[in-house]
Amino acid sequence: MKQVATPSVKTPFHPTQSKEMIDAFLLPLIAMKAEEAGAIDPSYGALWQSIVNLQQAGGKRLRSYMTLLIFSAYSDAPIESILPSAAAQELLHLAMLIQDDVIDRDFTRYGVKNITAQYLDHYKNLPEADRTHFAQSSAMLAGDLLISEAFILIAETQANPTAVLSAQRLLAKAIFHVISGELLDTEATFKTDAAHPLVIAEQKTASYSFVTPFLMGATLAEAPQEQRDILQNLGHQLGIAYQLRDDIIGVFGNEALTGKSSEGDIREGKFTLLIDEFYRRASDEQRTHFDTIFGNAEASSKEIEVARELLKESGAKQALEEMIDGYQEVSLSLLKQLSVDEAHRQAFHQIINLCLQRDK
């Protein structure tokens, strides 16, 4: 069902303004799907309602903002014409978060119960093993639904049909790469010859969180190819740095701000770039002590705090901060090569700072 466009917004605009637009676009769409699903069977309607609950719980909507911002930088057409494609980025992102939580065995997202946790409550009368299996199965199905809807939204975008087809291919390519990253990230917890964390960051984060939104906006605006090439490089640099920041937040973040546990990565034994730097820099004594905690599902909060101190004492945390600074410097250099007006350049500058200096 096509959404009715609201009056055009003068651009560039602030991320919070974009978030309001995207939420106003998506909520009626998801609520309508919940109603249609409920007409088939109340259980199906409940699955869509769980999606509504999670979608409303949080999220910065940065991917859609970047798509709209780049489109507005290279096109005079109203941004409402591509609002469906921008919103599709958020449906894909929510799908990936839902499925990532299943993989990571997490039960909270945005500080509330994620889909799995909602269904653990829903299936509370089942035997424990069945309860977990069916709750995770429901979450995976919810992710599939959102991916399907994302493709439908791009098809409803008011742009050159050739550009719309290219946008759909970009979405498919993003899924191809992010699933690669998810698989490699999962295997990194138990394979001795696992992919390097940098490769995982490129596939899992840079591809769909930055490169795709950048290229989506540029493609729908029919920006020159040389500008798209710069944007692709910029998205790659930002995506890696964003993941580095995420690695730090995953261990040192404030749970009240992130809405997620900051102890899970240590207990799970998640081999991130932060951990890679630790093993390269730590003394034998530090490694030995760290290994008694890292990957120990029963590690106490006090032991995890010890692990955090070891990550800082070894210089690993500081090394990642310096790497982020380096990626930010390259990103700002690429920004200077974009053929955009000064107002948009400043908006791009702000998004770089927002992504790389965040605390959640």
C-alpha cells in the first residue's frame, strides 16, 4: 500500500526531523500489516504486533536519514518521492537486529524485550526447550517479513524506473554482504581460523549500514558515477569506524543508554577488533588472566570489570580510539571531494561526528 507523502521539507534537515518523517511513514504501514495478519489468524497478527512494539521502542533511523540527505544533495526532487526507499533501510536494519539477537542469544533491544523475549512470554506454558526454539523461530520469521516489506517499499519509490531497479539490487547486495558478516562473526567465537574482525566489520556493518544508504540516495538522485565512487569509499571508512566504536560500546558502554548488556561480548567470547588488539599488545600475564574470563558464560560482573581493566591497561582500548580517529580523518578528506553545497557538506560533517563519537 502506497503511503501518502507529507508536504516537502526544506533540506538539509536534522536527523530528528528525518526520524519523525520515517516513523510517521512506517508506523501506519506496520500497523496495517498487523491488522491484515490478524484477519488471517490472531497468532499471525500477534507476530506483527511484536514487530510494532519493537519498532516503536527505539532506534535513531540514521540509515534512512543518510539516504534522504544524500538524495537531497544531488537532486532537486522532493525527498518524499524516495521516502519508501529510505524507510526500507530501517526495515532491513530492524530485521538484522532481530536476527542478530537470536544469533547472540540476547533478549533485550532498545531497553525492552526483543521479539524472542516477547515470544518466550507468549509460549510460557511450553516445555523449556520447545519454548526457546519456537520463540527464536518466531523472531526469525519476523525478520523475514521485514526484508520482504523492504523490497516492496523500494518498488513504490517515485523515481526513474531504472534507478529504482538499481536500488533494489543495492538492497539485495546489502543482504548478501551482511549475512556474510553475520556468519563470519558467529564462527569467530569458536573457529581458530576465523575471518579477521576487520573483514567482518566490512561485511556486517559497512556494507548495509553506510555504503548501501549512501549509494541508495545517490542512485535514486542519479548522481554522477565519480560521486558515487567517493560515497562508496566514504561509506566504507565510516562503516569500519562505526563498528570499532560499537566494539568499544559493547564492552564499556552504559547499559542505561545502549539498552543492551555490556557484559555479553565478554561472556560470549566475541572476537572483535578490540580483542584482536588486546592479544597483540597484552603481556603473557595479562593474556593468561584475561583468558580465565573471556568466553566464560558464568563470569561474574566483578570478573568482567577485571577484563575491562585489562583491555585498558594493555592499550587495546586506546588503540581502537586512535584507529577511529584515523578513519574519521580519511572520511573528512573524502567529504571535501563531494560536489555538494556547503549546507549539505556541514550536514555530512555532523553525521560523521554523530556516528563516530557516539556513546550508544
